[in-house]
Amino acid sequence: GSGRAIPLNNVKLVAETAHAKFFVDQNSRSGFSPQVDLMERVVTEGPFALTNVFDSDSVNIYKFMQENFGDYYDVDNDGKVSVIITPYLSSISSNILGLFMNDCLLEDFDDHRDQILIAPPLSDALVKGENYVRHETITNLCHEFQHLVNFSQRYYRDGHCSFSDEDLIKYQYELGFDEGCSVCS
């Protein structure tokens, strides 16, 4: 295939919920430390842990997104979106806080995944505190999950996601709308 995965060797499965798997990258990336302990706490501890807001009884990002935007294409048929907390994105750009790689859902991608990557603002953790990191992580989880749902709704056809050259032109044209929906979510 033509797809290339972001290098995510050595990620640890930290938690699973009914509709998500949460992984924390264990690697430093270009000088960005993963701050594993902090990221694992963000995933699992407290009322605003990712596990408590993604699909719990009190707060349910998954249910909200499904009811308002639709389902996502579960390319690996496990019923769970993979959320990877990684400093890799920070090594690309300090402005990237999340990433949905639409090519991961396509048939010619080497390693099919229904995933979103989140890069919490770890450099701000000491200055602005852990609650700030949690807030930004949850916000970006909603934002990137909407991209996954929107792409799935738009390009899932005949049992798989397909994306032609004509689709690429439409996707670029619609990108502003997609970003707007992600900001609203």
C-alpha cells in the first residue's frame, strides 16, 4: 500500500472503555518528553479523566458525537476508536494539539486504524497546571473525533472508505466546514 504510519512503536495501552482504547506513547520525540505519569493520570484519574468523559454515564463524548454527527468507520472491527496520547505531534509543530489521519482508514494504507492522535500541551503542565492539560486534551479529543466521524460519514461507501482524486478536491473544498464542525463539537 501507499500509506505510511506515524512511528508509534512503544505505546502502552493504559485503559479501555466501551468505545475507546487509550494509549500513551512511552517515547521522547525530538526533545519532547512523554511525561508518562501525567498522561496516564489524564487518561484514568479523576472525574475528568478521558475514560470518564468519553463514554461514561455522566459525560459521554461518544454518545454525543454519535447522536449529533453519526458513526465512525470502525476499520479494525473492534468497536473502539484508538486514542493515542503522544508527544510525536509536538516534535512536528508546537501548534499541533491533535491529528486525525484520514489515510489510516483507506484500503491502501499499510496498517488500517481508526485512530486519533492527541498531543496535550505538556510544556504548559508545570506553568498552567494539570487541569489545563486535561481541559485541552478533552477539547482536542472531541475535535479530532469529529474529524473521524465526519470523514467516515462522507467517504464510507460499499463497505470501506474510498477516496479518489475527485474526493480530494471535494475534501479540500469542504475542509473549512469540517474544521468548523470540529471546533463546535
